[in-house]
Amino acid sequence: MNNTVKVTFTIEGVEIKTDARVPQMRNGINADNMIVLNAKSELENKLGIDIYKVMNAEHYDDIKDAVYIDKSDFRRD
């Protein structure tokens, strides 16, 4: 089972990509928000980058147009 997805943040034409874990939620409410928060945490841990600060955002809704979540390889077995 692949429980990660690729998340791409686009900032002024520059793409920053990372893997993010997918939360195991029954109803899927806020799943994209949780995925992006996990991606944010991954970037902070690996690169020391606070992507929300770089993108001048406080919440997922502030940046959702600049975020792409590739769920094509995600499988829930």
C-alpha cells in the first residue's frame, strides 16, 4: 500500500515538491488540508522551510490555488 502522495507548491513559478502522508479519515473531510499540513511539516523537517511563511499564508485556503496534490499513486488497500 502506498500511503503517500506528491504535493507541489508553486511560488512565483518555482515548484517545491515533497511527499506527504495521507490521513486515514473515514469521511475524508479536510483530507487535502491535512495532506498539505503534513507536506508543510516534511519541508520544515527536511529543509527548514516554513512554506506557509514563504507563501505569506496562515491557512490552506490561502494557498490552495498554488498547491497541487498528485493522488495518482495513492492506494488504500
